[in-house]
Amino acid sequence: MAQFTRVSGSVGLITLQNPPVNALSAAVRQGIIDTVQRSLSDPKVKSVVICGQNGIFCGGADIKEFGSDMRGPPLVPMIHTIEAAHKPVVAAIEGIALGGGLELALGCHYRIAHSKARLGLPEVTLGLLPAAGGSQRLPRLIGVPAALNLITTGRHVTAAEALQLGIVDVVTDHNTVDAAVKFALSAAGETGQPLDARRISTHPCPRPSDLDALFEEVMHKVRQSARGAIAPVACVQAVRAAATLPYTQGMEREKELMATLFTSGQARALQYCFFSQRAVGRWSMPSGACWDTSKPRPVHKAAVIGLGTMGRGITVALAQTGLSVVAVETQEKQLVEAKQAVSGMLQRGAKRHGVAPALDKISYSQDIQAVADVDLVIEAVFEDMALKKKIFQQLSAVCKPGTFLCSNTSGLDVDHLASQTRNPELVVGMHFFAPAHVMKLLEVVYGPRSSPQAVATAMQLGKKMGKVSVAVGNCRGFVGNRMLKPYMEQALFLLEEGATPELVDRALEEFGFAMGVFRMSDLSGLDVGWRVRKADGLVEPGTASGQSARIRQGRRYSPLGDLLCEQGRFGQKTGRGWYQYDKPGSRVARADPWLHGFLEEYRARHGLVARQIHHQEVLERCLYALINEGFRILEDGIAAGPEDIDTIYVFGYSWPRHRGGPMFYAAMVGLPKVLERLEHYHQAHPDVPYLQPCGLLRRLVASGSPPVQRWREVIKKLHSHL
Ligand code: NAI
């Protein structure tokens, strides 16, 4: 709702009240209309200030209302009434003015912001556009290029940038409402022309001379980075309408475009992502322990063991969070390089954020004894169980009682590591993604003996580090990497059957992945998986040409990756992999005729006849195999719900956000269709167990394919029957 009070005699103060962010729910909109009308009809009120309670102006539309029928007064006429008011209306912006909140402020005649406020139109991130006049008023106020940048990216701006752009009139370090009231008192006499000039919708939109070229260029860029998302494209079209049409026609266009977006599956997917990201914070363990009942312990000092690719990034992320860090690396050369690399990353990060680099937070050592007094350790040495076991034994002996011991392993058994220590309840996995100071995802892996407090502490530390943390159970590869295995396996089989890396990658990139599976594997290094397969006894040198080369443990196996590694083709780092690169380390992948020849020879050797493979088959086989494993993960209780899996895929594996995540996508495609296609492919490839439809998928289909939000009920029932 909105409260009306009269302050300083003649200023009507309207306060939005809807915790936590004063979202524009139906009740708030009604409250604004009532209080604005009251202010305008009260002769004692000469000017009006709109603010929000608890130091927050307004976080925008109430996203909870999106799914339901919109009730209450619509925003557009409400904002028009404010703009058309014959008394000056001032927005006092504290905290945030986002989305509909900023659109409301743009309808006011003046905007005063606190120096710490943030403003923006983030609708695009929810698959929408600012459709309460935002796409029409902002370009009129700050010009087309700046408005395009804000609206198509949804980025937030600081008060200082908002002032520079001309979004706000004044920025204050003092009490914003007091400043706005003072301002309103001085503007009270304004009627007629001075006030007319403040109504943004009446301004002509500044038209750059090269308008067509500008829009063409922006549209090209937006389409490239949107990876198939339609909202950014609609945002450009709406701003174009502002630049080329009179205001009322522009508003019509804004409405039309919004209607298309609103009913699109993409908006639903993006809103699902928004809620999923929040839902993963409310984690639970099969024991029933959960976020609500488990208290984290504070972590002030942490240690990182092993300063390779991951350890360096983790050290930077911890120091940037304000923790003291002891960084341990046994190899002298690595230590020297790591110090340089960490300092460089900290300095660059500090420069970007205009703060001092946290260099003094880190102490380096070659001796594991240096970690004796830390609260939490993150081990990031080579992916080698024997080595990790030894380190956990040492840590257990060296660290003070109660120190949490975490491993950044990508998939080894966390419980096995815990069993090496005196207090297995203190052990969890903290699986970061490369580069660890940039990537948002953190899988927090609990073993059967991990205490809820250890999970709560790792989850809270992840949150402090700005990560999206997801609690998952302990199994080979956890959630993300476990699902990746059948996906990569299918991609290799497709090569055997006639595809090329380019064809497979193109299909996946058109679907919306930032990188196809082969480009991705060239980037992360083919040798990593090769080493794991060797340790698992899957790589059998010399048998590549024999009968057993394509079968392991009774199931189909593709040795293609192993064969490339045997030739020293590790990907970007060696300048050759599934593609060729101009030089080692170069990022530009080019199709490699050698590889095509190699594939032909391989097929001939194994009596495989290449056939034409269509994009649809690539998508179905790679994605449905991955999704099928997602169902198994849910069935096994490794992830608590589909939201956890989807959040992991969106934040850690570049799954296109506008497709919600693999499990949401399966629901969008239709579970019966996914089941039918898996059955079809499993029949064609009976020696590929990953293609055999999972029991949970069958069960969901049998129970009428409920929406993804209701899968947890089916899973719960399944577990209670076991
Ligand atoms: P890396 O090979 O770059 O670095 C490992 C470092 O550990 C080396 O500097 C090595 O000298 C050091 N080390 C070895 N034994 C040590 C000991 N006893 N004490 C202290 N330091 C020691 O490895 P990377 O890529 O950083 O991987 C580390 C861990 O993170 C592995 O478990 C890996 O599976 C996992 N991981 C890797 C990801 C990646 O993309 N590279 C992503 C997520 C997890």
C-alpha cells in the first residue's frame, strides 16, 4: 500500500509500503492512485514527494503476480496521471529504483537520488521489456544510445552514473526524503511551462543522424550475444519505436512487443530461473537437516592448498571477500608464478571496482603447517585420489580442532576423503568452476557424514563470495559433471556415425550454448578427461584398432578422445584438438582437415558407414541423454529438486538462461516426447545405458507430466515407497 502524510505544511509525502523492496503489487498501485488523487485535490498540498519505506524506493513490479491474472490498476495510466499532475511531483530515490520502480520515477517531474542508490531497467533479464513507458521515456530523457545500452542489458547504474546520464536531477549524501521535500517546497510554485518541460513523454526523442546505421549495428550485436533470446531484440525494437514514432504510437508498440514476450516460453523460463536461484538457498539434506535449522560458523581465516588454475582463482575470491588467506603451494616455481598471477588478478579486479587490492590479506607458504590456525581449508591439488587422501590426513593432524576441510575436486568421492580425517563431519566438497574468481557457481557437496553445520558454513561462505551455491549429494561427478558425461559421450558417438565437430557444435550453439561441446573441451583441455579415464582403466592403448576398441565393460565406448590425446592433441593449449588453432593458447578455432581425414579413416577401420546427421538428432541425443541423467540424479536424491540442477547448468555450464535449464527445458518440450525419443534412441543403441529412460521420467509421464514445480511431490512419493 501507499501512505499519505503532509509534511512541511504544503508537501504531500507518499510512502510506498510493501516489504522487502516496495514492489508495485496491486495494493501498492491502488494506494499510489488514491494518495496521488488526494494530494492533487487537497488545496493545501502544493507539491508531492514519492518515496519508499525502509530506505528503499521501489524494486519494480511484483514478480509473484506475473503468473496470475493481473488484478488492480495497471501501471501505465497510473504513471500518466502522475506525469500529468498540475503540481510538481518529486521522486526520492533511496536504495533501488528498478524496473517499474524506475518507470514510476520517470513519470515524476524530478528525481533526487541518494549517492548509494542503484537504478536500472532489468526487465530484459526476465524475458520482458520495460513496458510501463520505460522504453519510451528513457530514450527521450538520456538519448537513444545510452537508453539502448541500459534497456538491452538490464544493467544497474550507480547514482553518480545516473546523474551523469541525466536520469536523476540531484544526488545527495544526506537524507534523501528531506532533500526531496526541500526541493518540492522550492518547486511548489511551478505550473504551466516549467512543469510542462518536466513531462518526459512530451519531449521529442533526440535522433542521432545515423539512426538506421546505429540500430542496425546494435541489433546485430544484440542478436549475437542474445544466443536466441528474444527479449533483447524486442527491447531494441521498442527503443526504435521511441526514436521514430510519436509517443502514443510508441506506447502502442511497447504494449504489442510486451504482449508477445509475456506469453513466450522464454519469459516463463527466465522467471523460473529467477525463482530457482533463490530456491537453492533453501537447501536440505536427506537427513532432514536444512538451511533453516543449521547454523553456519563464521569463517575469518581460510587456507587454499595447491596454487594451480583453481587454487589461484579461489585465493583471489576469498581475499576479495575480505578473508585472511593462507595460500600453500609445494612447488617453488608454481608458487612464484602463483604470487604474480594472484596479485595481477587482485589488482585488475580492484581497478575495475575502484577499491584497494586486498594484497595484504594473503600469506604464502610452502609448508602445510602454516594452516594450523585457519577456520576452513579448501584443497585444490591435482585430481588424484592418493594425493588428496594424503593431504586430508595431514590437514586433520595440523589444523586446530573444528576446522572445516573442503575439497575442490571435480568429482572424486568426498566421503572417501572424509574417512581420512579424525572428524569426517567437518568435510565437504566446495566445487568451484574455472575461473573461480569469475564463475558464479559453487557446488557444495555433502557426504553421508558431513554435518549440517559444515554444509551451512560452506553455503554461507559461497554466498559471501558472491557465488550461487547449490548443495548436492556425493556421487561421481556430483550433479554438473555427472550429467556432462552422457552429453559428451553422445557427441563422440555422433562423430563416429558421420558428424563433424563443427556440425555438432553449431547445433548446440544455435540452441544457445556459448560454446559447443568440442570447442568447450578444447578450451578446458582434452587431457583432463583422458587422465581420469586412464585411472578408471578405460584407456587401452594398442587396442584402438581391435574389436574391443569400441566396447568397455559391455557398453559402447568411443576412444576418439583418447586417440587425439595419444597424438598430443590436448586442445587450445597445444594448438590442436578437435579444431586447429593458429598457435598454442590461441582461442580462434578453425575446422581441421586433418581431423576430418582422421575420422574417415577411423570409421573405415571400424566398418562404420558415415550417414548424414541433422541438427535435430544432435540436440535430441546430446540433450536428452544429459536430461535423462538429471532424472537419475533426482531419483537418487543427489539433487533435492529440478531447480537445483537447472541453476547448476545455467550458472556453471552456460545452459541458455532463456531455456530455463535442462529439467525445465524437458518440461517445455513435453516429458512424453522426451521419453519417446529416448526410447527410440535406446532401441537403436541398446549398448548405451545412458539412453535408457530413467524410472522417474516414466513415473512423471505416468502421473500426467506435472509442471516442473510439482516434481518434488512425485519424487517424495517415490522415495517414501523405497
Ligand atoms: P593444477 O594442475 O592447475 O594445479 C594443482 C596445483 O597443486 C599445482 O600447482 C601443484 O603444484 C599443487 N600441488 C600438488 N601437490 C601439492 C601439495 N601436496 N601441496 C600443495 N600444493 C600441491 O590443477 P587445477 O586445474 O587447479 O585443479 C585442482 C583441483 O580442482 C582438481 O581437483 C580439479 O579436478 C579441480 N577442478 C578443476 C577445474 C578446472 O577447470 N581446472 C574446475 C573445477 C575443479
